[in-house]
Amino acid sequence: MIKFNSFNGTVTMITDLLGENAEGDGCNKLISLENALGATVNFVVSPTTYFVDHAVVTVGDKVTGYYDGNAPTLLIYPPQYPALVMVKESPYQNVKVDYFDSQLVSSDGRLRLNISPYTQIILTNGQLFSRNLANRNLIVIYGAATKSIPAQTTPYRIIVWC
């Protein structure tokens, strides 16, 4: 099971990662983020990395990168993680990437989803998803949430991470 960990910061550098074969060159990027405390993390972005809203990220953007906290990582500094999901910060939306249980509560117990008929539910490839959302990894895009524990929200859009 994927344990989504995240790092939020400002993009300080984007470079091409050179592959072992010439055909793959330019397909993988290294995106460096620095947070307000000065900590740096490098994300390896591949063609399979999902960018919410297909946002184009540039130096200076505020971004959150999500990676698998259970995956093995290189013991280097700064830390380097394969990016699963990248989210460019927007003042008008919140994003939660997590596993949601049978009650549609996130694995950290901080967010509960209330689905409305207007909630768009799609796959990462943009196709409609019509099955049960319970017990799945989801990318949830929402606005306001209650101040209860867990906070409750009616998302604008849910992307199912199969």
C-alpha cells in the first residue's frame, strides 16, 4: 500500500535527468523544492508523474510533491524521491492525496468526503469513474471544509489513483 508523504516548497531548479539510453533523455526531470525553513528535496519527475490540472511548473512556483513513504530511497543529501503526484499551489483550491477508507475518511483521519451529484469523479487519464470510491487512493480537489475533526468537505473533483 502506498503511504503518501509530501513536501511543500518553492521550485528552485528544474533540470533534465539524463538516462542510460538516448531515447529517454529529456523525458525525466529533477525538480528541486526549498521550504520556508531552508530544507531542500529533489523530486524525480517521470512521464508517469501525475500533475494536478496538468499544471506546468516553473522556477519560483509553490508546489507540493507527493511520494511513497514506504518505498526505498537513496541515502543522499538532499533527499531525492520519485514523484507520484505534483500539485501547483492555487489560492482557490485545496488538494489532498491519500488513501480513503470505507467511510471516505483519509488515512490520517483529517478529512472526510461528502460526495454530491456535482462532484466530478475521474481517472488519471480523464475518463469517468463509476465505481465505489471507498478503500482507494484518491486525489481530492476541494474548497471549503468544516472545522470539525475530521474536517468534512464536498469535493469539486476526485481523481482515482488506480
